[in-house]
Amino acid sequence: MARRRARHAIQTEERRLSGPESRVRTERPAPAWSRTRYWFDTIVARGTAVLIGWLVLMCLAVVVPASTALVWADKDGPTTLSGRALAVWVSVGQTLKIGGAVGSPLYVLLSVVLALVALLFVSTLVSLITTGLNDKVLALRRGRSTVLEAGHTVLLGWSDQVFPIVSELVAANANRRRAVLAVLGPKDKAEMEDEIGTAVGRLGRTRLICRSGVTTDPALVSLVTPETARAVLVLTHDGENGDAHVVKTLLALEAAVRGRGRPGVVAAVRDGRHKRAADLAAGPHGHVLNIEDVTARLIARTSCEPGLSLVYRELLDFDGDEIYTVPAGPLAGSTFGALLSAYADSSVIGLLRAGGRVELNPPCESVLGAEDRIVVITEDDDTAVPSRVPLPVDHDAIVAAPPAPRAPERFLLLGWNPRAPRIIEQLDGGVPEGSVLVVMAEGADHLGEAGRCARLPGRRMPVTVLDGDVTDPDVLAGLDVLTFDRAVVLGYDGPEAGGVPLAGDDRTLVTLLHLRALEEAEGRELAVVTEMADDRNRLLAPAREGADFIVGSRLISLLMTQIAEDGNLAAVFDCLFASTGDTLHLRPAGDYVLTGRPVGYATVVEAGRRRGHCVIGYRLHTVRANRADGEAATGGAGAAGGAGAAGGTGAAGGTGGADGRGGADRPACGVRINPDKRERVCFGPEDSVIVLAPPGPGAAGGPGEQPVRDAAPVVLPAPGRPLGPSAPFGGREGAEPSPA
């Protein structure tokens, strides 16, 4: 019975072992390497003491047999067993750095203890040094060391603004020997450096220093030493609480520099309701920009005068000519009207009084004081040099008759966002009498807000609100958009704004595609102003060259950079973007000089002076071949697209100058800012002159525009004869005249 039970148990166990689970285990044994790693992980997890014990055992397991083999293999070694054992002990002691001393047991024990103590001390010292160096390297990589610089520029925060700002600062610092840019952002130091390097490229002479940390902590803000900086730029913050983050950063900056310095601060907020709080946090040395207001003003102005966004872009970036303030110098005591022709290659647009007040395009009788500064558009801060000879003016080419007023126009606003009411308000005060506006939006909230905006009392321009999807080609075709004179395409803010499937720049791009298809089908063009949130999407837009794109974040970045480089420009840009006062305009060239004949640019400046306008450049509508008496006119339009010896207009519409600057700084789309007044240019009926003039609803000028008046002719010296000591603009006896 017992044998049968044992046999039955053995058979049952064999059947169990031959089952599927057994086959799996025998077919897939664990690899030896995996078992070894698992054993090692188990040893390490049991603690330092166990790990040291195993390390000692492994060393002895290797060293003792190897030492024994060496002693037994040595032909000159000891022959007795005790002698060989002693030799093995000496070899093991020397290998393990415990001396291997011989003598009495107590002496050997003490020598081993001392050797172990010395070994422990050296190992601990090496470990401490290694740990300290690793911690220091890790701290440097984390960006937590203090920046010991002075005269540097500080950027607080991280957003898409950082890339255009760094790019513009690199261009502005091209002529500086040692320029430093310190960035404090909530990202890893190496990550910020890589992103900036990828987006901006080579930094030239500018050295970039990145530090990691939140910008609302005064202790971390102190890492970039803002108290010794020449300027501090607080970047906008994404999210609903972005403006609150900007205000907290400004407060942290004030706490970090309290009592140690007063750097110039430039910041920007998205919502105008938060600007007052940001102004208080920035302090008396701070300047806060309102993104919504500035963007809305530029959209409205560009809608009335297509191409104006290109003018602002040329003025605000550091590629070409920019706005500077220069001391009065020898021109002190001159009138503003005389200053307009005082420089051959710089354009005067206003005065900066000694008390800090800016006067853009003041009356021609305004006198420049010795402590005042001149606001000029020039290539660099040291290129504004007064001309030694008066510039030639063709008085017969100046148009004396007042320009005809603009006819009423039809405006179309596609889309809706928080800036739309401000845009409509600006349009209402700047369009010709009798103009109308049609708004097409989608979503109950947007339609309700648009309706309330249309019903506001005191409107000069009737506003009609329509419900429709601006991304639907049938809706646009039914609207007959090509019958309008001007169109503005706005993007819906936020990923789900208005409850529409497309929003933001995606919706804008689709709308532009449909508008472009309608233009090609009808064979005519529509003046479209497009607002975008991301400047990279501008390159994807299906629009013709020279179209107006307004990217609010980039515009504010350029403004912040200009103000950071010269704090005096804050008041200048306040005046340029103000709702009242003199602003930039594109006026027909035929309102100033005769078209179809080459004239000197100094003549255009003089024609603007007679109307009370500052002429700062022009825009050519098409590329033409300017000819005078069978020869190319200086500064005329060239068909080859590049500037020749005398200078010419490239295919993009830029013009070259007599001084050879045209080929290097030829802008695109026909816009030329601050040309040399000795150039000659032939305007066509569709060309424009860029002027700083009082605002008004039409090309004829609004209220406050000065009437056209005759001026006494300028008496020029004989060719080659220098001016005497009493000549204006710094002329002196014996000076060589500049080429006319």
C-alpha cells in the first residue's frame, strides 16, 4: 500500500512538472547576465556596510590567489613555507595599500590599522573634493551663480519675445566692444542657451549669460545683478495671469535693487486695465507698454494707409536707420525749419527739450536750445553730422496747390477679438467723411460686443454687424469682399474662442487663402491688413509681397529693445503712437512735388516743410527706369534689382543713394527711410511720401495742418565755392563743399 501511494505521488508530480507552466520555465530560463545584475542590485540595496564587506571579499578573492601565484612562480623567492607565506602577506599588503609590515603580531596589527585610517582619510578627502566639484558644476549648469557684470542688459522672464529681443540687441551691440546680455528664466540654463542659439544664431560680440529661476523671487532676481545693468526688460508672461506675473516681477525687481541702484526698466502688459498697477510697480525709472492699445492703433492706421506697418518695421528694428537723439552742438540757436535741411544723410523729426519734454514736428519757428537734443533718424548714433553746404532745392518742382480730400471708403473687419473695439474707435476718427464699416463675426458673445460697439453714440462712421464664418468661402463670396476698399483680418484669441473649430493664426491663414483665391478669380487686389500672434506664421501666409502684417508681440519686442538702448526714446514713441498729435502718414507724392520728373530728395523735404510736415522717406509703388536727359538719375529706379554706381531701386523696390549706401541698406517693398537728400528720384502717380504730420481723416490733412506757404529762395554758392564763416549749419571758410 505504501509503495502504491508513493508511486502515485511520483506520477502525479511528473504530470504536474510536464504541464504548460513547466514547459514555459524550461523553454525560457533567465539569462545569466540578468541573474548576475539582479544579485548585484540586491547587494547594493542592502546598504553600505554589506557593499563594503562584499568589496573586501572580492578584493581578497582576487589579490590573495594572485599574490600566492606570484610568490610560488618567483625562482629567486623563499623556499620554505613560512617564508613564502610571509612573502604573500607582504605582496597583499602592498597591493591593498596597507603596508604589509612584518614583525610581531601587535606591530602588524597596528600598522594595518594605521594604513586603514590613512586610506579612509584619503578616500574621504577625495570624495569630498569630488562631491564639491560636482555640486559646483551642477550649480553652474542650473544657473544659480551671481552675474558680476556692469553695463549689461537684463531680460527677466521667458516667452516668445526673448528671441526677437535678443536678435535686435545683438544687432544694436554690433559696434560695442564688450556687450553682455543676461537672461533669467524659469527654464534650465542649458535649454535656454540652446533655444536662443537655434533661433538667433551667432551672437557676434554679445556674450549671453543665462540663469535659471523664477522672476518673482527677489533673491533669484539678484543673481543677474540688475542694480548695475544699463537696462532691464521684463518680458510678457503667457496665461490668464500673465499681467499679474509681470507686476510681481516688477515688485521683485524693486525689492532686489532697493537702495543699490536705479536701472531703466521696460515692461509690457496685455490688458490696459493693468497698466496703472504696472506703472506703479516699475517706479519713476520704468516704462510700461500697453500691447493691446499699441497693436490696435497700428492696425487702424495701417487700414487707412496701406504700407504704414512696413514703415514702422523699418524704424523699429536695428537693420538700417533708427531714431536717435543727438546733442545740439553747433546747431544751437537754429530754428526747427532750418534743422530739417541741416543734415544731408539724417532726417530731423523733433526736439527733446532739456526738461525731458519731446516735441515731434514742432512749428518751424521753434528754436533749438543749447541744452536741448535733436531727434533724428540716422544710421547710427554717430552718423548725424551737419552738412557743410546748403542742399539744392528745385522750387519749380514743389506743388503749391492744396491736395484734394480723399473720397469715402468702405472698410471690412473680418473676425473679432478684444482689440476690435479699440480698432473701430481709431478708425472712426481717421477715415474720410462718409466712410462705412462692415463687421463679420461669429459667436454670440462676439456678436453682442460688436453690436454694442456699433450702437455707441457719436459715431462718424456707420457700422454694420453681420453673423458669419470668415473661413467659409461661400460666406466671403456672398459678402462680395472685393467691393470693399480696405479689409482687416483679426484672429480669434485662444484655442476655443467663439466656439469655432479654428482659432488664432490657423483661422487667419484659412481666411487669407480664401481672400487670395477671390483676388485671383476676379483679377484685382484688395488692401488687407492681417493681425497674427506668431511671427513665424507670417511666412506661411498666402499674401503678396509688401502686404501689411501686424504681429503684436514682435512689435512690442522691437519697441522695448529701442527704449532699452536709449531711454529718451520712450517719450518719442509715446508721441508716435499717441491718439493725438503728429504721427506717421503715407501721403501721395504728387501732393508735394511734381510727378514724372526727377527731383532731388532735398526738394521733397522742403515741400514738406512748407506744409508743416517732416518728410522722412518715401515708398515706390512699382519699379521704374528713371531717366533724365538720356542718363540715369541719381537714386532712380533700377531694373536689375541692385544698386549701381549711382544707386538704384532693386526689384524689391528699394533705392540706392549717391553715397553708395543704397546697395547695403536697400529695404523691401519700395519703402526707403532716410534717403540721402542729394539723391534724385522720379515719383509716379501711385508713389507715396512718408511724413510726420498732424492726424486727419484724409490725405488733405486733418485739423491743425499748416497751410502751404511760399518760402524765400535759398541762395546757393557758386559751384566749388565754400561757404563763409556766417554760413548756417557749421559752414566755415576754406571747407571743402560736399558733392551736390
